[in-house]
Amino acid sequence: MGPVVAVVGGGQLARMMAAPAQALDIHLRALVEASDGAAGQVLPDAPVGAADDETAVRHIAAGAQVLTFEHEHVPHPILQTLEREGIAVRPGSAALRAAQDKLHMRRRLSQLGVPCPRWAEVTSLAELKAFGEEAGWPVVLKRPVGGYDGKGVRIVHAAEDGADWIAADGRALAEEKVDFKQELAVLLARRPSGEVRTWAPVRTTQVDGVCSEVVSPAPGLDAAGADQARQVATTIAEGLDVTGVLAVEMFHTTDGRLLVNELAMRPHNSGHLTIEAAVTSQFEQHLRAVLDLPLGDTGQMVPWAVMVNVLGSTLPDPTGAYPELMDRFPQTKAHIYGKSVRPGRKLGHVTVTGQNLQELRTIARAAADLLEGQAP
């Protein structure tokens, strides 16, 4: 049997690691939230347990070459303890902290000289009011920990709008509201020996804080801008000592600047289209990186790739749309995650590649609509 990779988390990201792991004869073991969840359905070695249960995390790490993650919600002290005992945790606890705590992230990025929106830690309404008067209202307010997919983020027009979060957490991250023409993401992979490879920057489109569409390469970003975006991401990966896949979400501002918004230290929604579009997918690359194997080519094999998420469905099971989907759109690649249907839930995604960007966007949206149960 090949090397063993233990991954904390049983969602779609762990599920999509399964195919490249199988191809490379890597034994993938996942700590899953439920045996019938996205990863539990496809991985034979998928014990059920919680990410904050040290005993459960130790169990999956036992005998593995490396412990990695498909989400950031593993308590910092657990990871530090495992590292002290000699277990290879990748990304390491010090790096992962920047993806777990937004205030820590902002401090570290500022220390690295990475361009960010204006920001401040606020612990009182007076501090929030002072920041708003300096940066201009409205202000983006973020809870430091636990937010994802737009949760834990709100636009506030006065200090009083953030009173409940400051009272609950004792602190919050206040940021200027950036005028941007598009949102970008840069994905890269870095291995412990230092090798780094980046994919083409992509454009992401959010709906209610959730990623809806990804286009690669990012339209409207010239070669100099793409190089700058890649360099910013590389600076972060090296400065924070990230190992594995890193996703750096950025604002491309109306005046041409690139400002870092968020980080994720794992495969990311913005990189799903690499399965069809790139020589090496983000999922295979993450496995290579955490095992410190030479990284694969990240070149894009097609002029354009478009991914659209399937967010909820009126169908009891999106796979019921397969006959019509496959008949009308044979060029699409559908990935369905085996999740129960809930409004707005990420149930899957579709990817289309080809020459004509607008045509691809139309096809991908129509294909996702079918899986969501929307009338054509």
C-alpha cells in the first residue's frame, strides 16, 4: 500500500481528493462528521468523529505520513500538541492560524507587506465609530473566527450596527468597504522543501456571500496583473510557511490595485475547475504537496474554463436531472457531492471548457439550473 494521508473533514473537498489518491495509490483516511456524508460515501477508511475531539484526530493520524485538512476548524492547541509529538501536520498550526483568525491574518499580512484593505481591530463601539469616520461609512465588519461563505460578515452603516458582535466576541475586524471591479482568487501549492507552483488567477462571482461562478483565466486581468497576483500569493505562502494548497482571495479595485481579502489553506471552491482545465488538479496537487512530492504542472490546457456551483435544488435529488443534462449539454462535467438537499446548500458544480467564454458561461449556468430544478 502507498503512503497514508489523513484528512480532517468529510465534505466535498475530501470527497474530491479520493479520485487522485486512488490514481496515485495513496491511502486516504478522513475524519468525517457522518458516515453517509459527502466523503464517507466514497472513502472506505472514514471513521466518524469531531474535528475538535483530540482522541478522534489522533486516531486518524496514527500511522499516517501526514495529517491535513479540508476545513480550518481544528482547535489550535490540538495541532500544536500533535506537532510537539512529531506528527507531520500540513499546513502547520502556525500557518493555519492565519486562516482561522481573521485578525491574526491581517496582522501577519501587514507584517509581510501584503496589500490589504484598511483595517482595525475594534473592541468597543467607540473604536468602531472612530474607524468608520476615518475609513468612511459603510464599513465591513467581520467576526474573527468561524465565518465562511458570507457568514460572520456584515456591512455596517453606523457603530451601533455592530454592537451585538462586539459584545459577543469582545472584538471584531473592521475593514474599509473596497470599490472593486472584480473579485479574484489565486491558488498555489507549496511543499515543505519550498517548491511553489501557481495556477492562473481566476475571477470569482459571489451571490449572497457564496461563490456562484468561477472563470479561468480571470478576464480583464492583464499579464502584469496576473504576475502581481501570483507574486502576492507566493509572498504569503512563503512568509506564513504554508504547505499544501493555498487560496488567496483578492479584490481587483476600480483603480487597478490588488488587495487581499481572505485566505484558505486547503483546496478551495475557486479551484474546482482545475480538475478539467489544468494539467494537475488542486486535489492531486494538495496530496503531492503535503507528502513533499514534486509538484505537477499547473498549466491550463484550454483557452477558457467556467465553473458554476449548484446551490440548492427543488428536486429531491439533483441526479434526477441527469438524462436532460447529459442530452442537452454533453460538453459539461457535473460533480454532485451526495448531500441531502437544502436551500442554498452547495450540492455540486458543473464545469465547461472551450473557446468562447460567453457561450461557456451560458451553458454552465443552464446546466446548473437543470440540477437546481429550475425550468429551462
